[in-house]
Amino acid sequence: MKALYIASTGMAAQERNVEVISNNIANMRTTGYKKARAEFQDLLYQAYRQAGSTTSESGTMAPVAIEIGSGVRTAATPRIMSQGTPELTEKELDLAVRGEGFFVVQMPDGRTGYTRDGSFERGPDGQLVTVDGYAVQPGITIPGNANQVQVSADGVVEVYLDNATTPTQVGQLQLARFVNKAGLASAGNNLFVETASSGPAQVGAPTTDGIGDLLQGYLEASNVNSVTEIADLIAAQRAYEMNARVISGADEMMQSTTQLR
């Protein structure tokens, strides 16, 4: 019975939906995390009668078709790249982006990564790095005798050396933006990588060309809304149960048919 297969595709789709929702909930406190959403498409249809087909010798036509679908499939799990709330940390190397931009990071395998997680540290040589030790690009080195670091909204990094009363500029942070940022591929560790779908990175200084500006002493929180995710989880669970019920009903019908024979 075709209903068994159709309902099974519905159960598989809702299982994938729950996986996406569970990952969102698991990352509610992940800095700069962007939630995902499962999207679905119906499958091919078997047409038993086409709309507009002749229904009599006098030329009357069927106003509607007789079509039976084959179920559902997961079409995509796009990222929702909306701005997360900046949260105050008061740590001088914590930076949050307000706007479209991503921090640029050099990954160990040579690829360039992009992240919204601005929880940076000083490496052993004073270089500005992520919590995993990946160098922030362009490379910025903070001298060992720097006792205060200032990062302006436009990305200028300045330090106060020893007892100096005026700051010294040590670098300029850059941000990257993409035509289709939802097309970026997730690389784990709060990093994204460029794809053909995202388009090439457009790198520039903060506050230019709508790329966004920086907030020092803040981190961008995840954009996951716990209430929305729980509501979506309940809806997915109910849809799964209904598809399971269809399978039970189809099985009972098949048993009745068998008994009649």
C-alpha cells in the first residue's frame, strides 16, 4: 500500500526536523551561533487523470486532475543570519559585530574561515587569535608590555605601552561580507567557509559599505529563540506521531484485506 511509503517519508522528514531543532537548542549559549531551519518539498506525483483530459465522447473535460503524491523530502536547512544580541563581558579582547560582517580567520589547513565569534585572546607571541589559536586576519600582534588595548568601532587596534599616556596603533581589523551569507558552509568551531553559493568574500574595514561596526567588551549571543524552538519541536513531534498513525492505519487496512481474501 502506497500510504505506508508516503507516511514513512513524513516520519523521516520530521526526524530531520527534530535534529535541526535539537542542534539549535544545544547551541543556545554558543557565541555568534546562527540557527538553522528545516525546509521541505513534496515529491513526484502519479497522475491518474490529467486536468483538461476528455471525459466523454461529447468533448467534456475534467476540471481537475487526479494526482497522488509520493511524500516529502528535506529540501534544505538554511542558516538564519539575523543579528544576535550583544552581551556585555567587559573583556578588552571580546568583540561583537553589529551588521553584516564576519571576522576573518586563518585555519590550520590553510583555508580562510569566517566567524561571528569575537572571543579573542593573545597567542604566545602576542598575536590576536581565536580560542582555538587560529590567527585573526590581518595579523595583529599586541606587544608584551601593552597594559591596555582599545579597539574602535572602525576596527583600529591601539595599545598603551608601559606608562605611556597616548596610544600606539598596532593594527586594523577587517571584516568580510557575502552576497549570500546563508550560502556559507559550516566548518565547526563557530567557523564558516566560502562556497560558490555564498559568493567571494568582500573584505573591508568596519563602518565602510554597510559591513558593520565593532563593539569592544561585548560578544554576540546566539540568535536562537528558546520559545520558538520548543514550539517547533512540539509541532514536529505531533507531525511525526500523525505519520506513525497513518502507517498503523494502513497496516490495519491491509490486514482486513488479507482476511477478506
